[in-house]
Amino acid sequence: MTATGIDFGTTNSVVAQWQGDDVEVLPLDAHHLDADWRRPGFDLLFPSVVGMSSLRSGPLFGWEAKLRSEEAAEACKRLLKSDEYVTVQGRRFAATTVAAGVFTAMKDGARHNLTEIDRAVITVPANATGAARYRTRAAARFAGINVQALLNEPTAAAMSYVHDMREDMQILVFDWGGGTIDVTVLDYEDGFFEERASRGITELGGLEIDRRLRNMVLERAPVRRQWTPAQERQFRLDVERSKILLSSQPSVKIRTPDDREVEIFQGELEEAITDLVDRALAPVEECLRDLHMAPLDVDDVLMIGGTSQIPSVRAAVAEALQMDPVPTHLCEPMTAVARGAAIAAAVLAKETPGVIQVANSHALGTVTKKPDGRRQLSEIIPRNSPLPWSERKSYTPTRDYERKLTVEIWEGDPDKELADSDNVRLTELTLTYPTPRVREESRFDLEYTYDSDGLLHVKATLENTGEVVVDEEVKSFGSGGPTPEVRKELDDLLTVNPASSPILPANGSDRPAPPVSSYSRTGDGDQEEKVHTLVVDGSNLAWIGHSPTRPGVYEEDDRPSFAQLVEAREVLALKYPRAEIHVVVDATFRHMVSEEERGAVTAALGKGDLLQPPAGTEGKGDALVVAIADESGAIVVTNDNYVELQSRYPWLRESGRVLGATHTTDRWVFTPRICVAPRTRN
């Protein structure tokens, strides 16, 4: 078996293989690269994208998906820490499934290069959560790839560099790619790598810079009309490509779908992202502080990842560390990680000498209560512990005669408040007492064992009896989204048919043809679903069963329920698996839900899972619901009659354009209805 390394990236992935004394990077998908995207080294990249095209059956991957899709799912790597859903072909797939599809496509691409990927070392961000590491391994496994080890990306880059230099040194790796910024300090001596410290930010990368550049363009050329999904996607690609060009040329011209051209200069973009660069430098200072080091204690600085190649970023790092980074020809920023992973695979296979010592980037622990009742992260394994590492700590229940305790497994920073975004709950385990006792006789030792592959084993032993009451590897990450049946979902993803794509025009125009009706009868009397797009009146559904008893007077229960709305959307997705679903809420919705739900609503609005009327728009969410449905020929889901909108949109009074919603004690029921015409006075 050939020793293989895979750099699974947010924006692009790279595959490399050990060839006996050096590494070869595989051009998995170079034949799909368009001329205007050809840049040095881009033929070795495999975009981490899955997409659909009306011109091809089945899903597209790599450059073909990035450049030729009418619909695409990107940056699934970012979603692995909570396994959020992405929509492909109007159907929802867990991020693990989409990642497995990308790994499968890379394996197929290797075959076109007359080689196989049976096993591999796969890289992850140094600050990736335990959940993200576990799901990365699972995605590769479902693609038929045996994972030898998970290796931190900065360590892999350092291995690539040292393989060529062959000198003992202390290295700082500044890894800024499409999705994350990681900074790691490593020692290399006599073939032995040791990660000494690592800090980073999990959602700060090229995607954020793309958004800044997009906003700059739209400030000068505001949107004049609604863009089709295909136009929107092409504009995003143009923005990304222009960002890349601005690293090597003084200006670019970007044309919007409204046929307006805007020129952006390199200096303008660099000024617009100054705050992002400042945030990216913070982990550098934190690493040096953790190790009580001065900048000049570092021998070499490696800058990897596409974002690190922006001139102002390289200049800022050089100033902060008082030295010039290693030139790119000695550490190629886009392929060094995959090269290092392949070298690591060769080390593990005993094909080349070397020793790898990794450290954990987050503290691991559980949750306890302070005397004032506030919850805090209790550290068991400290940050930067060399792996594998095992540590135990003793805990006492807060009450006598407990029968069961919930032990929460957390990782993060114990110096910060538990609610800080750096702290993540991985899962929870149940500790059951065979014989309930008073508090002091119910003490237990909680032992964590963390291996070099990022797998955590938890063991709880009663001090009084020596009985083991918890003994398991953490495989379930309950704080995120639902763990998918990856095998079945992957089969569905790889066989999805674009012919019925809800975003593709059925009549050759930019506007999809409206459905004839919600249902059509098949020969055996069953109802065959023909719904291609649903627009959900989210505020209406969230209020069902929660209306105030007196107008304008709200009790605590008299609030719209976001949880209820999420449940309704999930039922619709199951009932209409091929339908694209838009959920619209009023502009005031976030302020009307309970405080406990407000954060989740804000996050959903930020990700685009919820839509709301733009500021200054006439009407509430109702107007946006009907406008979207009118443009796309969609079916509206609501119990409202939209009396004030019926004259403008008479189709609301037609059969087959509206579904009503009924919420019983344990289920949602959706049935066809017609908006009642307003009464006229005689």
C-alpha cells in the first residue's frame, strides 16, 4: 500500500503520496480546471465541493462542482464540529455525509492517476474540536479509507519543510486557509517532532475575506433586481477569484449580475481586512505567551494556506515576529500540508525514519458548580499535553443518595466562562450508582485518556468500592446535530438525480415554471409528490398554540416557539424530501421568542436558515413569503389568509398553492387549503 497523506481543507483538499525517497502531489482533477482559474499550483488542488448540474446526471465534485454547478454545497468541513445539515438537490444531508462524498471523489480521482488510496494520514486544524476530528475520521472511513492517524495541519507542514532542510530547529507555523487560523510552535530534533503550543480561531479565514470583498463591490454597485441562484453563485466565484488575483496584481475589475463593473485595488482590500488580520495575529501572541518565548526564540516561520499569502498578511506576521517568513519555494503554502501528511504516513509505515509527538490544543474536562451555583469547566487534561496522555480527578456529588449523575464531557479553555465560544460540549455520559450513598461515600475518580488520533476514553470509578461505573470511548457527540446514518445518506447523495432540481428552470427561462398542483394521482391511487419549492410562513407556524389570551398582553408561554418552527420544518423536509424549503419570519421574530431561544434564532438568521424582510421593506414577513412564492412558483405553508395581499397575488385563492398547518400534541399535519377571499360590503 502506498503511504498517502490527505489535506482535507475547507475550500480545497490536496492528496500526496510517498514515492520511496520523496513525495508526489497528485493532480486529481486538473482536467476540469478552467483557463481563468489557472494559477501556479491550482492543478494540484481539489475543491472540497459537491454540486449539481442540469447537464450531468449524479453529483459533481472538485473543480467540476466548483465551476460548473448550478447548486453546490461548500465548506462542509466547518460544519463537522456540530454536524449541521447542508442542502443538496433540495434534500438535506449531514456534513459528515457530504465530507464522505468528497473523500470518495478524491479516491476516484487517485484511480485516474493510476494509484489507490486504501489508507491515509488525514490532517485536521490544530484547534479542531474532538467532535470534528471524530467526524473527519468517520467520513473517510465511509469512503473506504483506513485512517492511520489524524495529524494537525501545522505539524504536517513542518514535517514537509524539515524533510527538505534536515536541520534541528524551533518552528512557528502560521496556518491561515479558507476556514480557520491556527498557529503552532514545534520543536524538531533528531527526527523527533514535538508540538509545544497551539492556538487558533475556528471560524476566521478566506471565507470572511470573500464576504468583505463582496460587500465592497455591492456598496458601489447595489443590487437592482433579484438574482437567480445561478447568477448568485457565479458572482461568489468571481469574488473569490478576484481576491486570489489581488495577492499578485494591483487591481481587479468585478462585474455583478446587474452588468455593473467595479474596480477594486489591492490596497483597498487590505485596508478593509485590517481587523481580520489583527485577529489572526492574536494566536501568535498567545502561543509565545504560553511558552514564555520571545519572537527571536523562533528559528523559522512557515506561512501556509491561501489566505496567508496576501501581501499585507505576510508583512504583518514578519513585523510581529521580527523576521521574514520562509520563502514559498521552500514551503509551498497550498501543498505543504499534504506533503507532510504523506511523510507522516511513511513514518508510521516504517518506510522512512522519524518520530511524531503531537499535543492537544484544547483542555479536556467536565462541568462542576461553583459555590454561587454558576457552572464552570473543570480541567482534567490540560492544553498542550503531549499525546497520548491520561489524567484523573476526583469529584463529589452535590446531593446525598444520588442514583444517577450526568457527566458532561467538555473541551475548551477553563480560564474562560463556560458560555464562551471556545468551550464546546462534546457529549454527556450517565453514571449510575449501584447503591445510593451519602455524598462523601459517593465520590468517584473521573479518568480521561486521550490518544494521538484525537480519540477520548472516559472511565469513572467509585472511590468507596472500586466499581467501574463508566468505561467507554467517546463516539457520540450529543451537543451537535443528529448523527446521520452515513452509509445510507452517502448512497443517496451519490445517486441523487438533478433532473428534478428545484432551482433549475423547467421552461428554459430564468424563472421556474409553477406546479400544476400540489399532488397528482398515480394509477394505484397513491399521491405522488410534485412539490418543488415550499415557502414557510415561519412566524405564523411558531405562534400556533402560543397566541396571547389578551391582545398586547404576553405571558411567558405566550411567545412564538422557535423549537416548534424547527420541528415543523423537519416534518416538511421528510414529507417533501425533494423540495427546496425557505423559512421566512417577521423582522421582530428574534425579539419575541424567549431569551433561551434568542441565540439560536440569531445564529439561524446569520446562516441563512431563516429569512426576514430587509430593513425598510413594506409589509411584514407575509409580503416576503408571497413574493418568494410568486417568483419561484412555490407552495406557501401558512394558516394566514393574506387578505391584504390577495388582490396583488390572486393565485393565493387558487387550489394547490397553499398548505395549512395543524399542530397536535405529538405531530404536524399539512393539508391543502385556499386563502379565503375578503368579504365585500354591499
